[in-house]
Amino acid sequence: VSPEGLSEECRETYAAIVQCVKETEEGVQNLQSYTDLKKTMKIVMDTSRSEEHKAALEESMGSIRRIQGFYRLADKLNTEVPKLLNFIKSDNLKDQEVLCQIFTRLLDKVRQWDSLKVQRPSILNDFSFYRRNFAKMVELDIQFPVLEQEANVISMFLAQPCPLTMGIAKKVKDSRDDEASLVFANIANALCRATREEFRHPETVDFVCSAMTCACVIYDHSSNVGIFGNKAVKLKPIVDTLGGFGEKGEMLLYFLKYNLKRFNQLCPSRILAHFPE
């Protein structure tokens, strides 16, 4: 995505979102390579020697710093995305085009990270273990990478099934800006049309469908009426598109199914029939 032609006033925000894409991609890689703390927990529980406790706990601090990095990434997204939405809502069509392109890449990475996080419940257990051992770390003179105030917030962050997606949605909803919420509906619809009319390369279709799915969930949680409360999001063609996307499409349908509000109660039967059981 080239920034050529962008207005001067939105170049800083564009650069910030490019950095967010890079950091979220790094977050995906860090989550993929994350190693749980089962070994550390076993040493702490099964041995009484303080030297072994200290060595095991100090070794685990790298994982705790990685978890802290996930939370700080989310905090950065929640700061930068609202700025981006303000420019996308503007009347400058060139700015809109370039910013929506880079935003699509960010939404894809956000969805990837959240899908991986759901598959790694050990992260929350590991952080709870870290918090339970505050007193022991003080006793063993181990430096705290995360202090208690930030640890409280990180625990709440980790308790959410899809914290990056839901964090963005909450930020938009709290702004009480209906236009900002509608941006996600428009992006989802535009990406759906593009997969049917323009995009053919498998890699492009892959990230576009991923971003489309993420946009649907954010719209559902950020708008007052939700995705089933109006027809802002053309959900039927989106579901049809994902249904024709093989195993990857099925995975994205599950992401919708488990993250759209009151899915089982509100999803129309003609659309529900296209979802995996």
C-alpha cells in the first residue's frame, strides 16, 4: 500500500497504522511461538529449594513480558484506530482509498491474533500464576516486569476471548459515533463485493476474507443495533462468500458464529443454514 497522494494531515496517522500492522504481525508470530509455563509451575510446586524456585521464576519472566506486550499492542490499536476512522469518514476519496487498504491489512492481523489467542488458554493461566507468586518474587528478590496496577488490567484483557477485536469495538462504541461504526459495515460490504468481482489471487482472497470477518464483528459490537438489527451489513452474501472458501472460510464462519452478539437467537434461518454446526 503506497502513501502516494495522501493529504499531509493524514500522513502521520497512516504511518502509525503501518506500524500497527507491523507490530500486530509480530504479535501473531509471538503468539504462535509462545511457550506455556507448565515447567515453571511444576518446579515451584514440587520443590522446596529457593534457588530452583528463583531460577524457574526468572526464566518465566520472558513469557510475562511477552504477555505484557500483547496488552500494550491492544492499547496502541485502541489509540490509533479512532484517529484513522476520522480520516476515513472525511470527503477526501484518495485518503479514504489508501487508508482503507492499509486498514484492511490491520483487520486481518487483528483477526489472526484473536483466533490464535482463543487456542491458547494457557496464557491466562500463566499470567494468573505470575500474579499468585508476587509475594514469592519479593522474597526471592526477583524484579517485577509487570506491576500490580497494570497486571489487573492485563488480567481483564486476557479474560476476553477476542480482546483485540473487542477492544476496538468498545472504543468505537464508547465514542458514540455512528459514522465510525458504519465504516466497518462499509468495509465488510466492499470487501465482499471485491472477492466476487475483483480479487482472484488466493493470498489476496485469504486476507480480504479475514479482514471482512473482523469488520463484521466490530460493527456488531460497536453499533447500537448490532449486525442483526439493521441491514447495514449485507450478511447473506458475506456468509455465502465464506462458505465457498473451503476450510479457511469455515474457520471464519466459526469466528462469526462465536463472536456475533446473540447469534443463535437473532440470526435468520436462511443465513444460519450456511454456518457449520
